[in-house]
Amino acid sequence: MGGSRWRFWRVLRVAARDLRRRWRLVEFKLARQFGLATRADRQFFLLVPLIGVIAGSLGVVVHGLIDGLRRLLWGADPSFLAAATEAEWWWRVGACTLGGLAVSVVVWLGKEPVGGHGMSLLIESVARRGGEVPARPVILRAIAAVLTVGAGGSLGREGPMIRLGAMISSTLGRRFRLPPHRVKILLGCGAAAGLAAAYNIPVGGALFAMEVILGNFALEIFGPIVVSSVISTLIVRAVEGNLLVYPAPGFELESLWEIVAYAGLGLVGAVSSVVFVWAVRGGVLAFGRLRFLPPALRPALGMAMLGGLAVAYPQVLGSGVETATLAVAGQLSLGLLLVLPAAKLLATALTAGGGGAGGLFTPSLTFGALVGSAYGYGIHHLFPGTTASYGAYAAVGMAAIAAGTSHAPISAILILFEFTGNYDLILPLMVAAILSSLVSRRLYPYSIYVAPLRREGVEVAHRMEEAVLAGLAVGDLLRQDRDVLAPATPYKEVVARFLGTRRSRLFVVADGGRLVGSVSLHDIKHALDDPGTLMAVVAHDLATPIEATLVSSQRLHEAAEEFARWDFERLPVLDEAGAYQGFLAKKDLLAVYAQEVLGRPAMLATFVAGNEEEAGRDYVELPPDYSVRAVPVPPALVGRTLAEARLPQRFGVRVLEIRRRLPDGETTPIIPEAATILGHLDEIVVLGPDAAVERLRHPECCDTESDALIGLN
């Protein structure tokens, strides 16, 4: 028995070793074929299509779960709208309430709300958390979204798919220890693949992720996102087929003058978009005031009220895809066109305000189709010979509302083009979407995805580069100033201070941290005009007023604007009470930009010696191709001493510190010595060229049989 068990583990180890060798061969071929020099490049290259596969597969699963719940509650009719219309009034209320109670159970078990706007979570992750998306709230919201949308809630199925794709891609990026800017791109890949899988829109999904979530159209981002989006779409098409969501054949401009009518729809769409954002916000605030009702019961109340509204208007149930399709086909009566826009708006506010989970993108499209239909009905009635039927205006109205609520006209145009498959509508789509986006931004500067963050006091930048800087505060890069001058510092000592530093400007600080002014080398020259008075001159006499200051809580993108306005290399930093804390150096700001945006992690390193508060920080600038990183001890080096490992000779790296994990889980630093034995749970902090550090991160980097192979990378 013992011999067979030993043989089993031996076979398993051989198989694992063979698998690792095959993986190294794949990495080697990728490096040679595509010029992927580092392990991080190769991992990123392989994760992009993998994310597309995962998101597409999740899309099929989420579709199946939502459809299965709908059949369970509303019957086997393939048309959800038909099933809801034929159902008795009490069943409409009961089915919605039952779904709301199920969501309430999720809230109660999860001990946190599942409502809110998931897209805001992703935008905040990009702007402030380096692309990190927490898994638990995303999973809870996905479960709640299946229950909400499957029971008839007025939200979209794209919500859970976008969030799940983004969460999984972010988790994979961090699991493989990719740099933050790569993790953010992977997050965009997951979000784009999720939206593409939801509605068969590979191009629109990619542009939506770039324009709304990342705020960047750089080529480095465009390629990976499109790849993931296309792969995800192909998987869903293989299972569900390739069908247009809102087919709109035969629509075209009846005359050149009709473009004026579509421009008017853009203006109407702008106002309607702001109303939509305010209505959703009002629903959240209204349910928030029901303090007598436990938060876990609010989804049940919101869904029950939705069911009551559906007694009169069953068209408000669900995301509204079928209702919008009827509007595009011109099959809604005038009476419904006058009532349904307000009813759908109220339904969405009840579902989202009560704490239901799902996406707001699809309900906004339905609302836009209904508003566009009502507008188009009136325009066609006034000018029947020169305008198209109201179905064309329904399709264009969807683009106008989508652009107005998201402030993303480019993705709105492409998404509606993919939805309808009608190229003849592209010009009206462009006019209405761009006008709606511009005017709605003037009326209300925050999109439906950013407005929740704004209410929480989170400032989100519009561009990815700006968001990178907005994710850090001035205090994060604050340097302690050991060259401050007291107001009574004599002239001779002021000169000595300048001779002992390379700075051209020193700050004068009084007792209590009050910033008096600054003294520059140029100011010192004026005192030389009258050498006889030099003995009486002090720093206060030489100080000039400070033109610009920063507050430690300010975001770095605001600091960048201050540096752009003034020709200074350093700006003083004050605390909230106005006391001087230190200064922010322009080169530190540029180093962060290079590290987070340009992907040059070796441009900025900080070493802290002793007590940071007493000793301050010593900043060491590394060459562009060098970095300081903590890496796990390779398995082949476990049990060896540092002298036996010969890391400087074999890899060209120096060990700065050893981090050893203790039995209680704590980590203690160890000063490296030649006789120090490396443990299997140790981490070594190394300094060296990027390529050498990447080689050291290979689990088999120190195997003699693999050294030659890795050396070729």
C-alpha cells in the first residue's frame, strides 16, 4: 500500500514537472514570436483571450439562470411580455414580490446592500484602487441581479455580467502580480466582454468599457479589449445564435431637412436623460428615508410596488427589450406612447431605489425608445411627407438617452448601430447622440454612473491618466523638509543652507508651522548690494510671499494643475489647519505618472531608515531599467544560504532584506548575511535590472536544467 502511494505521488510530481516545462516552452515561443520580453508581458498576453472565454461562458450561464427563473415565475411562453400581459393582476404583484423577497434574503444573509450602481464600483476601482475589484460584493450583486431581473425587475441583465467579468479579470491580474496599469486594462477587458456577451455587441462593448470605465482610447488598451470582447461574443453566438437585439430595417432619412428633427430629438433626449438620472437618484433617496423599514426589506417593498404598477402597465416589467422592440417596429398605440415613458421611469426608480440589483443601461434604452417614439409620432404627424415613421425615432432616441445618461456618445452610437444593423441611421444617431451628450453635460455635469460617487464625496476624473493621479493624495508623496528656515535665521546661515543643498528655494516657517514665505537664490543677491547691512539681515527680511500652496488631502491631478501654472520644482504642502507639513516635488509627481501610466515601475523608489517621523524619508532614484521588488524564495533555493545562492553572480541582483513569516502569521524583517538560510515561506527584497528580477520570479529559475532556457527570454 505504501509503495503504490509512493509511486502515485512520484507520477504526479513527474507530471507537474512536465507541465511546467511545457509552460516554459509556450512562454519561450511567445517571447520569440511576439517580442514579449518579460514574464508579465506573456502572462498579460495569455490572460486577454482567457478573460474573453470566461466572460462569454458566464454570459451563457447568467442568461440561462435569468431565463430559467422567468419560466418558473411567469410560465414557459418564449415572450416574457406576452406572459406578463396574460398573467392575472394578483400574479403580477405576487411574482414581483416573491423576487423582491428573495433579494431581501440575499441582503440579510450577506449583511450588506446589493443595490446601487455596479458601474460606479468599477469606475472607482480604476480611479482609486489600481483596478482592484472586491469579489464578495460583486458575487452578492450578481445573485441578487439574477433574482431581480428574472422576477421582472426593471433593470438590465448586463449589470451582473459586466461586474463579474471585471471582477474575475481584476482577480487574475492581481493573482499574477501584474502592475496596476495592466490590471486596469484587464478590468476593461472583462467589462467589455461581459457587455458584449449580454447583447451581442463586440465593438460597442469594447468602446463602452474604454469610454465609460477607463476613459481612454489608447491603442495599448484598444487591442486587448477588442480581443476579449470578440472572443466572448463568439462563444455566446455559438450557443444562442447571431440575432439583432432591436432589428430596424428600412429606416432612412426621408429628406435632408429631417436631420433638423433628429437634432431636436437630441435636445429632447438631453433633458430626458437628466430626468432619468434624477428619477433614479430620487428613488434611492426616497427609500433611504424609510428608516422604519429594515434595509433588507426594501427590495421586497420596491418590487411589490413595481408589481402594483404592472397591474395597469405590464410593459414596464423586465429590462424592456421587447417593449423597445415594439416601439422600433411602430406597434405601440398613441395612448401607450404618452404614458409608458413616465411609467417605465417610475418602474426603474422603484426597482433601483428599493435596492434591486441589475444594470441601468438597458432600462435607459427602453426609456429612450419610448421618448423617441412619442417625439417621432408628433413630428411625423406634423410633417408626414418629409419624415420617417416613429419607429426610426425610437431607435435614434435610444442612442440619445444612452449618450445623455452616460456622457459617452461614441459608444452609444456604435452600440445602437450594432443593435439595429441599419447603416442608414448612422447620421441621425451621430447628430442626436452628440447633441444629447453635450447638452446633458451642461444641464447636469455627472453621468448616471458617476453621480453616486459624487454623492459619496469621491471625485472621479474623466480620463484614465487623470484618474491615475486622482487616485493618490498629495500627502502620499509628501517629503519632509529638513532645510526649513526660521524667520530669525541670519543671512550667513541662509547662505550656508543654500550651499549645503541643491535647491534654489527654501521655505521660511515660524513657530506652530505657520508658513511665512520663501527665500530663493535670486532674493539673496539683492542683499549683496549693501554689504554693510548683511549682519542685520535675517530670513524674514529676504522672504517673499508664497504664490501657491497645496493641501495634503488634495489629489495629485489637482497638484499637477498647480505645477502647470507656476514655474516651481517644489510646492509647499499644508495640513487642513494651515500648518506647514513639507513639500511636493515635481519630479516625484512625474515619477508616479511614469510608473502608473507609462508602466515604468523603476522610476520611483523610497527607502525609509529608522523611525520615519524622526528621521524622515531618504529618496533614492533608480535607473530607468532597475527596480526594487519583493519576490518569493525560489523552491530550488530553499534551505540554502545566501552565499550558496550566489544571486549577484547568477542574476545580477542584490538582496536588501529578507521577510520571514513567523508561526503566528506575522512577518519579521531580517538583515541579509552570507550565512542566512532561506526558508520556503520567505520573501527576498531584491534590487536589480527589471529583466533579472523577472527571471528570479520564475518558480524554476534556479534549476540548472532550465537556466539556459530562461536565459533566452
